[in-house]
Amino acid sequence: MTIIRSLNVRKQVTAYLMILPAVIFLGFFMFYAAFEATRLSFYSWYGIGEKTFVGLANFRELFNDPRFYNSLYKTGLLAGGRVVGLIGMGFLLALALHKRVTGWKVFRVIFYLNCVISLTVVGLLWGSLLNPVVGPITILLKMVHLVPPGWLGDPNVVIWTLIGIGVWQFSGFPMIFLYASMEGIPTQVYEAAALDGITPLKEVWYITLPLIKPVLLTITLLQIIFSLAVFDIVFVMTKGGPGYSTEVLTLYMYRVAFRFHRFGYGSCIAVVFVLGTLAIAYLFIRATRLKEA
Amino acid sequence: MSSKQTKAKRSNVLRKLVVFVVSGVLMTTLWALYLAPTVASGEETITVKTIWFAGQHEWFQPLIEIFEKTHPNVKFEVTVMGVVQLEDITIQLMTDPEGPDTLMANYGTWTTVLPVLAEAGFIVNLDPYYEKYGWWEFLPEHLRTHQIRGSMYLFSVGSVFVPVVYYNKAIFREIGADVPTTWEEFYAVCGKLRSEGYEPIALGNRDAYPAYHIYQGIAARTVPMEDYEKVQRFTSAPYKMADYPGFAKAFGILREMEEKKYWATGSAEMAEVDAQQLFFGGKAGMVCSGTWSMNTFREALGDDLGFFIFPPIEKDIPASLTVSLSDEFPLMSSAKPEVRDAVAEFFDLVLSKQGQVVRMELGNMPIRTDFTSAELEKYDPIMLEVMRMFSSGEYPVTDELWTFWNIEAATEIQALGQEVIAGIKTPEQVVEALDKLATRARGF
């Protein structure tokens, strides 16, 4: 008995020792950083000199800042569009692979390949494809007598361009998970349904979708979180412009903190952003009953 | 142990001793040779850690080489960075004891931070050096506006940078257009270019800053100089743009030119480099830029490159030259007196005729106004003409509008310029937004 207990203790100590580096790393770079950012949000600090405690002044300013609401709206639009596009496209691609379309093995690799391309490369690639003078897409549209929209210059179009580029690049990510999940559905289920004469659409609706629901919801939640935090593609392609038409919250936060040197106010935006993301994630879990699924 | 063995052992020890002594002597000699230059001159090597903007480094590097030859005890450790990349970490660098001894700064984006850095002792008061080397003689009226509480904390190595309109002489000849001398003529040329199938003005407005340069050039022609400078320098708040209708009018002109299709098609989504390609490729008749890009434009168009400054817009406001000195101000932060002296001596070389000639040979405008026409004739004719305009006294000279604004206003005027061109905001809304930004957060 004593030997078993001693073995258990040793196992536990080993386990704790093994996770210790990760705990230290996370503790310093995540929890301490989050704590410091939260503390800083109650101060006015320009990166040098004394920090001045301002209480809730930064939060009051934030909730009266029209640019914050603009960036909030743009974040919602961009994230919403991306999530719908990514999950929709990812599901369709996964279904195509699951149905073994011709060349599915090649497509499986090709569709996922975009996910690993550097954002800078993606920015350069789409920047030249959409170039209003020499871009192939512009030339193609002009050849068929269509007027190309201002992909990156029209304030009403540019956000949709960014959504499209995001969907193009990252559809492979949900596709891989959904495809793996579909592959886990027992073939007998489909065979039984086929005997009952089920149509392809009904098969997807009544069999595939319910059976991959847990994965679908989890991947949707991940995409919501990733999409809310989008910064890189906006920074590379539009820098928030034209004007502020693509200035998402993360970009605004970066500008306030690192361009305007208002670290207190920037931290305040960060705190509100994190709390908002957590709230959305919580509401999503509650609404979809993800835990039970 | 036999005597033979003892002898052999002794001989072995002796051999080792000889090898040890010879090696020691050799190493000491080599070490002495290595130290000779500094020991002989009685000085230690002074290392100057610098960070330059990529553009400035091109002409600093040849001067560093000249300087190091004449000052063998000084070595420069140079890091080159992009403007935005450097600005994002400047505070950290300046406050780091191991940080650079001198680095470049954009004055316009530092008006709020520099006084704090100066007060906290992170940047060096350069008054003694300005007096010692007589630097006040170069554009003193501009330098004095850059003082912080009556003292200079910046080396001024900027040039007579003037926003200008470049045009393609061949295209102008082809469509029978002359260099416009009034705003109506300027619009007529734009219209003619469009009707002849050319893009009138190549503008890369995705980058935002080109439209800003154009804006401040226009504003200097719609707002009387006295009022322009009140708003520009905030000599005594509250001077607001909204109080002077010319500022909104200038934004209105930017929008009007968009509506009249005088900007190149797709300019809102074009980067500046792409817009320049339109001009270089003979597809656009004009491009609004500045003397800072004279070299690139000359290389692309050769003798077909012409230039003019924006013609007057209002009858009682003459065309002026808006000088951009703001992006070429190295700061000094070293705590070591010998490093400070070396840095100051280097910048004296930069500002000397020898230093400025290196600059001009690379196609950049000089900061010195004491070059004769004969000396300037060796370089681009545009340089000679701009320096003539500058020295003639015919044109009022001022700094760019944003030079003394706080970082938020100075940065955001570019995005707001995009908004007004895109028709998202009216000129009045943009002026109101800028006034809010400019009057907020001035100082800490």
C-alpha cells in the first residue's frame, strides 16, 4: 500500500515537473502580461516617465470614442463575414473530399496549403492580383466589359475584399477538421439511409451535419476567436484604410499604444477587447450547448 | 632514475619553457600591434552606436567612411531601420542605457514625446554644439521653431525639401499643354490630359501620405500664410483650422479633383510606387511629389522630366514653398562626453560643404543655402531652380503643416485626407476631427 502511494506521489511530482516550464512560460507571458495590461488600463502612461493613476478615465473616454465604435463595427463585420465564409467554405470543401470527388487526395493538400502561406506573401499576392491598373483580375473584368470595383480603395467594398481573402486563405483549416470528423461517421448509417431512398441534400442535413456537430461548433468557436483578433492581413493590405473603413479593434489598439504612445488607453482597449471576446465565446457556448454536444 | 633519464627530463622541461616564452613574446607583440594605433595616439576607441532611417543611411555611410579615416579612434556601429519600425521602439531605445548614442527621429511625430525625453535627460541639449560649430546659420528661421523650451535637442540635417508637381514634358508637348501658372490653367491641363486618354495625376492614395503632401501644398494657397502658421505652430492655443475656411476649402479641392477624375483611375487602392510606375510608363501626365524624389524621377524620365509648384489658388495668396525639414532630425542620447563630441563632430562633417556635396551627388537637395549657381549647376537642374526659388525671396517659405502637431493629429491627417477624397467625410467634418485631435493630448 505504501509502495503504491509512494509511486503515485512520484508520478504526480513528475507530472507537475513536466508541466512546470509551460506554467512558468504561460504565467509570465500570459497571466502576468494580462495582469499588467489590466493594471495599466487605469493609468495614463506614455512609455516614459511616471505612470499617473486615472481611475476609470480611460474607460470613460473609450465609451465616448467614436473611433472605438467604428473599429468595433468593422471588427464585427470582418469577423462575422470571415466566420460565415470560412465555416461555409470549409464545410463544402470537406464534403467534397468526403464524397471522394476526382482528385480528392490532391485537393486535400492544395486546399490546406493556403493556410501555411505567410501573410506578407498573401498581401503581396492579392495586392498585385487586384491592382487597379495592371492586376490580372482588373484586366479580366475589363475584357468582358465589366467595371472592376475598388477592391481595396472603395470604403464599401474593401472590407468584403478582406473577408474574401481571409476565406480564400484559411478555408483549409476548418476543412481538415470537418473532413476528419465526416470520415468518422460509420458508413452503415449512410447505407441504411440510402436504402430508405434519402436525397443527397437530406443526407447532409439529417446525417452528416448532426454527426459532426461537436466538431463543427468547436471549429466555429475557434474561428470566431481567431477572426475577432485579426490584425495582420488588415495591416499588410490596407493599414485600416481607406480612411478608417477597415480599422479593426486590434489595429486601433496598436495605433493608440505604439503610434500615439498612449499605453494606458491602449491597454484599456485591450482589456475591453479580451472581455468582449470572452463574453462572445461564453454566449456562443451557452447558445449552442456546445458542452452537451 | 638514471642520469640519462634525468637529462632527458630536464631537456624536455627546458624545451617547454622555451616554447612558452616564445609564444608569450609573440602574443604580446601581436597584441601590441593591435593596440598600437590607439595607444600611440593616447586615445581609446570610441564606439558610436547609431540607428538611421534607410533613406538617410545612403548618404551617411560614405560620410561615416570619411569620418572614420580622419578619426581612427572612432568607430560607428550602424543599424538601419524603416521609419515606422524605428518610431515604434524609439522610446524604449532612448531610455535603454545600452541603447544607441544617436538615432533619427521624425520631429512631427515627436512633438509630444521630445519634451519629456529632454526633461528626463534621455536626450542631449545640443546648444553648446550649435554655438561651437555655427549651425544656426542654416535655415535659422526653421530651426528656431524646432526648439524645446528655447533649446535645441535635434541635429538638423534636413534639406530644402519642397513638394512639387512633376510632369512629363513629352506628354505636355503632345497635347499642347504649357506649365500652368494659375489654378484654372492647372485644372485645364488636368482636363486635357484626361480627354486625351492620359491619367492626369498619378496618385498612390493607398499609402495616404502622398495626398497629405498635396493637401498642405494646397492649404498654403487657400489660407493666408500668417493664419497657416498660427494653426501649424499653435503659437498660442486655441488656433483652430475651423476658424480659417481655407483649410476646409483645401480639403474640398482634394475631393473636387476626385470628382473631376483628375486623380488616376484606382488611385485610392494604388500604392505610391504603383502610381509612380504610371508616371514613369508614360500613362500619367503628372505626379505630385517633392524634391526628395527628384533623383528617382530623373532616372526614369531623363530630360522629359519637368516640374512646377502648385500655382496660386486665391488672388491675394501667393504660391509658397512649404519646406519639409521634419523627417531628418537625429537625436543624441549618449551619456559619454567623448561619444557626444564625436557625434557632434560627425554632424559638423554632414553639414559641411563636403558633406552636402556627397548628399547632392546622390541626388538630394542640400540644407546649405550658400552654394553658388556655378556649384549647383553640376547637379540636377531642378536642384538649381528650387534653390534659386528658395533664395530669391519671391516665395514665402514655411514648414509643412503638421510639423509641430501632436502625433495623433500629425498621423491622422493622412487617414482623414483619404476619407475626404473617398467622400466618407465632408471637408468640414475632417477639419473638426483634426481640431479635436490637435488640441487634445498636447503634452502630458
